[in-house]
Amino acid sequence: MDNQDLLERIQSLVEEEHRLRDAAGAEDDDNRARLAQLEAQLDQCWDLLRQRRAKKDAGENPDEAEPRPVSEVEGYRQ
């Protein structure tokens, strides 16, 4: 997955997140669970994009970047 693919994936996840938040009945358990999944996936995508950019800036191969587990990226400080 290259940077453009990641950006497109992020955009798709953000659009779905907005649709769920705007939907009537967004407070139900299914929507809350899906929103939590979306947030975790977004964190992973952003982390992978940052890794790829850092590797490129360091003269390394960005394709060697690997997605980190949700448990790891969710623990980062903003």
C-alpha cells in the first residue's frame, strides 16, 4: 500500500465516520462499536503513513513500514 492508497483509505474511513455520526440513531450499540473500529483503523492508517514518510525522509524504503497493532497505536500520546 503506497501513500496515495493510505490517503484514500483514510478518506474513506473518515467519510464513513461522518455518516455514522450524522445518522439518526447514532447512539445505538452497533454504531458505537463501528465508530470505535473506525477510530482504531484511522489511528493505524495515520501511524503507517507517518512511518512511511519517516522512512522515506531517512532514505529508507517506505515499503518496509508495517502496520502496528491497535493496542500500540491507541496508546500514543497526541
